[in-house]
Amino acid sequence: IHTPLTSETKYLLNQTAFNLMKPNAIVLNTARGGIIEENHLFEALTQNKIKAAAIDVYEEEPPTLF
């Protein structure tokens, strides 16, 4: 994902989006925190709905532990 954070892109990747992805999908976010709903990303990863994620930015900087 590489898009600006706007009202249209806030939480662009959410539970609905993760449910549509193939199990071998890898999410890469180098744009802005807030584009991915982080709790839904965590669920998608722990429930093996997606394969992996590489995150360079977080909604809260510095990130807190879950």
C-alpha cells in the first residue's frame, strides 16, 4: 500500500478487505499509519487469513505492544 491518508483511505484495509484476500497474501504498508486497521491486521495474521505483513508505519508512533 502506498497512498496518502485521507478520509477515503482511513482503514482502507479492514476486516472486510482481509476476508477478501487469498491466504498467501502479503500486506506491505510504507505509506501512512491509519490506512490499515491494526487490530484487524492482527486478527488476519493470527487466524491465517493472510500469510504475512510488513509495516513501516503505524497509526500511533511509536507503536505500542498489543
